[in-house]
Amino acid sequence: QVQLVESGGGSVQAGGSLRLSCVVSGYSSSNYLVGWFRQAPGKEREGVAGLYTGRGISYYADSVVGRFTISQAAARNTFYLQMNSLKEEDTAMYYCAARPLPLGVPYGAAWSSVADYVYWGQGTQVSVSS
């Protein structure tokens, strides 16, 4: 049984930093896509960052490029989202998710597709105030 557990959310002032963690257990393959998503009240869930675990290739939404970094720990079942220069508009519930590698679709195009992720964590709240 695949499980994802996020941690690290909290409240921070604009310009501050937070690091989210996601521990993945029970995944049978070492090659898959991990994504960080967020959902603000009244808005659709959106992709923030993704990672192809097999080669450590990362992908980002335009809104977070240069501010957020997705990474994988040496233990390989733990993933991080380092968030710097946080803005009020980053306030949301953040989710970690995992999915098998897509077939016939570039990973750079597939990583942010919410509907294709199979496994989801429970979410961790990030609140940014001015």
C-alpha cells in the first residue's frame, strides 16, 4: 500500500521560507513522478513542482520558478519542496502526490496533470501573511 505523508507547513511572513517534506512508502518502483500541488480556497488544484525520480529531473510552474526547489533525499523515499521568497498568493494547502511514469508523453508535459496522479498525501497548510 502506497502512502505519502507531508509535513513542514506553517505560517510565515511574506519573503520568508518554508521547507515541506514528503515521505513515500510502499511504492514498488524507484522510477516514478512525484509532484507537489497546492489548492487555495475556491481555486482548482494546481501543480507547483514535479520530479522524475529516476534521473532527478525537476519541473516547475512558472509562478514559482526561481523561488521553489523540489529535491529528493539520499534515502530516495523522501522529497522536499524548499520554498523561498514566499508571497501571500502562495497561501494554500500543499499536497504531495506520486504516479507511474507516463507512456508516450514527455514527463515535462505530464508532471502537472492532477487527474493522472494515483497516490496523494493528506496535505499540509502553508499560510503567508504580509
